[in-house]
Amino acid sequence: MSEVRQIINTASPANVASTQKAAQEDESFRAALQQAQGRVRFSAHAQARLQSRQIALDAEALRRVEEAVDKAAEKGSRESLLLMDDVALIVSVRNRTVITAIDKESLKENVFTNIDSAVVL
């Protein structure tokens, strides 16, 4: 004998609310990710170097760094040296992350390794 069962929507209000909340959180995450993808981040090491070397980057400088990272990415760079005014930044182009920052005094007689490009701003 074949038996046919009718399936009735058994979703409880709690399950529906939990599913809706998860969908909203997922959408919020996607929006935050899309917004952050264009921005350059600073590693903890880079933040410490900026602070210890008293290097301040204003909004205009950050915009220039972002543009430089975009240009380096277009050329296929992976690790890049950005030279801007009296500051040098080593950037992971793939991760859009500043790895370290060097001030003018520390630039003298310095050798930079493991970079595949340089961008002069």
C-alpha cells in the first residue's frame, strides 16, 4: 500500500524569527564587507609604528593611499612600497592592508625587501 502524507508547514514562530534574524545579520555583514572592501586597513604593527614615529595621516593622505593601492592592484602587485611625502608605507596589496610605516628619519640607508612594486605619490 502506498501512503501519501500531506506535509503541513510546521515552522514555529520562533523558528521563523530566528531565520529572519539570521538573514538580516547576513545582509548586514554583506553590506559592511562591500563597504570595507574598498578601504585600506592598518595592521596592529603599522598602527604601532604610526604612533611611535608620530606619523599622522589625514583624510586626504588616506585617500591617496587608497588610490595608490588601487593602481598597484591594477598592475598585479602583491607587496608594494608607497612613498608619500616624508612617509613610506609597505602595503599588502592583495589584502589592502598597510603592514608597516616608516618616517623620513628611518628611511635613510634602509633596504626594503619582499616587495614587487613601488608607487611614488
